Amino acid sequence: MAVEAVLILTLLLGVSVMVSNYFKSEELLIRFIQNPWGKVSGLIQNGQFLPPEDSLHLHPNNRDTRFLSVIGEDPK
């Protein structure tokens, strides 16, 4: 029974090392995180599922049609 357990553990360890090396060589984990993050970042910053630099003009605070007019005292 102990021999079989050692063989199974060795096999699982070998498979996990192979899978981790494959993920590192293909940079899969990086792509799983970075690709969707661009759209999520745009949603957080500007409310659009686009990269932040592409959706900046769609946010109401960044539109060219928004003006601020404050009438105050004349400077003396």
C-alpha cells in the first residue's frame, strides 16, 4: 500500500511540475489576468467595457460638452 501511495504522489508531483512549466512557458496565467483586466479597468474608471484610454471620452466628466459657469464677484 505504501509503495502505491509513493508512486501516486510521484506521478501527481510530476504532472503538477509539467503543468506549471507549461503555464510559465506559454504565459497563460499572465494572459488570463491581463487581457480581461483592460476591460474591467475601463469599467471601473469610465463605466464602459473598453480599455480606459478608449473609453475616457465616454465618461460624462470627460466630455467636451460639459461646461462650468460660475458667476461671482468682479475682481477689484
